[in-house]
Amino acid sequence: MRHLGVISIVLPLALAGCMSVASPSGGAAELRVRPVPENALVRIDDETVIDGRAIAVQPVRLRAGRHLVTIEADGYFPHDIGLDLPAGETTLDIRLRPLPP
């Protein structure tokens, strides 16, 4: 019976040692984009589309890590940028190039 008490203490400790805990990638990131022209659309990871005026005022909360950001507006060349966002706030100032007449 004494062995049973030892097993009930040792087994959970041994199992805990076998479990892996995923370390966070640095927490949440916030991305603020200030585009010119300010009415540009901001697309994040080909999913989220945000008006340039809104994301300039209120950053978007994302997971820290790699993201693809596309900024586009009528009459301008689109701009793609790959960002490796750290935890915390990142501000991206971007000026789009106008299309030739």
C-alpha cells in the first residue's frame, strides 16, 4: 500500500515533465498604418480590409509574428509589405506612388 502512495505522487510529476508548454510568441501586436492618401484601403493577410483613416486612429490587434500588409487606393500603385510584428504597437507610415497620367 505504501508503493501506491509513492506512485500517486511520482506519476503526476513524471507526466508533467513529458508535457510541453508552448511559449508565447511575444504576445499581442497592434498595427497602426498611416497611409497617404488617407482614404487607402489596408488589407492584412489577404483577409482584413480596413479604411486607412480608421487604422490611422485605432490600431488593429494581431498576433505577434509575420503578416502581409497591402495598401491600395484608386489612382495609385498598390504596395505590399511583409512585416514581422513584435508584441506592442508598431506604426507604419506609407506614401503610395500615383499612377502615371
